[in-house]
Amino acid sequence: MSIIVVDNQVVHYEVLGRGRPVLFLHGWMGSWRYWFPTMEYVKRSYRAYSFDFWGFGESRRKSTTESIQNYSNQVIRFLDALGIDRVLLVGHSMGGMVALKTAIDHPTRIARVVTVGAPIVGSSLSWLLKLTYHRPLADTLAGAPWLRRFLFRHFLGETNDPAVHEILDDSLKSSASTLQRSIASMLYTDLRPELPKLAVPALIVHGGRDEIVNPNQADLFHHVPLAQVVVMPKSRHFPFLDEAEQFNTLLLGFLGNDHSSFRTGIAPQTVVRSSLMP
């Protein structure tokens, strides 16, 4: 475990491998931990980082309100604290929304961005997540560890990670206020007006069977020149766990600027919805 203090608040992070830096961002109710299998794969060619957002996992929140904008600020402040000038950024779900926002606002700091199952419009979230916008329901969820574990296990779907219990344990560490405020921020976020400003290459991945974020979010990138959109029909909300081998091939091809991976490295059932412009 590694700890760094950012804006007088503790941030827990992990790092694997050597090479060009890649930063992985987790989603709502999660932590860095579920990215571990992907980081283990990526570390062969890159230096893989992942941290817990303030209020999640082992990162403590003292003064920062949970929001997409503040989490985007956390990304930049984290890079500043570690002396990383430019990074490849990968975000899942809420973390994907943060990653895209950061890439749009800070194109000189983000070389390439990958979003996985990310809501672009808050209304794309499932009704189940929308319920936690109401504080009494967030309190109920926070106060019932068995319910949190059950829900997050359902979100994860099938995974071969032998340490899945660690992932589930981390899902219990965020407070009711963190759960409610982060959901509220996602619900009130609409990145559609900002998409034309995207100035770095982007890979947008969605699971065709996603029950948490509507896969129709992929359609919003049809006219974004720097976006490559891939829908993985067999995957749910965690394509990097559901179809790990296929996702890893896709990810490394994009991070390494190997456009040929999009032509020959993807299984036939994967649907490519738009093409990456040179």
C-alpha cells in the first residue's frame, strides 16, 4: 500500500511495472482493487497506477465534496504530486466520466483516454443507482453491509479474480454521504456539449449487456473524430473482467498506438461503432 497526501487529504494508491505511466480510475462504490488483474497484464509494458477516489476505498476525505469535477481535480493533483507530466488515462463507470472530463479539460496532461462503461449523460444510469440519490436510501445501503456486498457482487458478474472478497470488502468503506453525493454529481453531469472539445485520442468501450449504464452512450461518439467506439456484446458492466483477454488486447493496442489491433486483434462478435481518425 502506498499513501500520498494531496490537498491535505490522504490518497491511497498502488503502482506496478515500469515504463510509460498509465492511470486507472475506478467506479462508484468500488476501489483500485478491481483493476488489479488488468494492471498485472499492463505492467509488462507500462507503469500502471491506480488510486482510490476521496471517500472510497482507503482514501480519506476531509474537505473535498464528492463530485465529477473534484475527482477530475484529484487526478491532476495526483499527477502533480508524483511528478508525472503526461499520462495515459483509463476510467471505468464513474471513473470513466472523470477520465473523459479530465481529458477534455487538460489535453496537455492526458496523452490518450479510455472509458469503460462510462455514463456520458447522468440519466443513463440504472434506476437502482438513481435510487441512492435519495439520502434515506443511501443511508440504508450504507448501513447494510450484506446488501452492499450483494449488489456489488451482482455488478461484478463473473470474475476469475481469486481475491474477489477484497473487492467486496472495499465496497463497504464509503459513507452514505459519499455514495449519495457522487451519484448526485453523476446524475447532474452531461458531457455531451463538451465532446466536440475532445482533443486527444479516445477509446470508448461498452458492454452490450450492461445493466448499470445504458450501452446507448456509445452512440454519442458517432461524430467525435478522435473517438474509437467498441461495443463488446457479451460483456456487462465490467468488460475487463467479463472478456479479459479480448479487452486487454484492445487496450494495449490503443495505448501503444497500434491501430492494427482494431482490425485484427478484436474477435468477430465485437462491434466497432466508429473509426479512430489518424
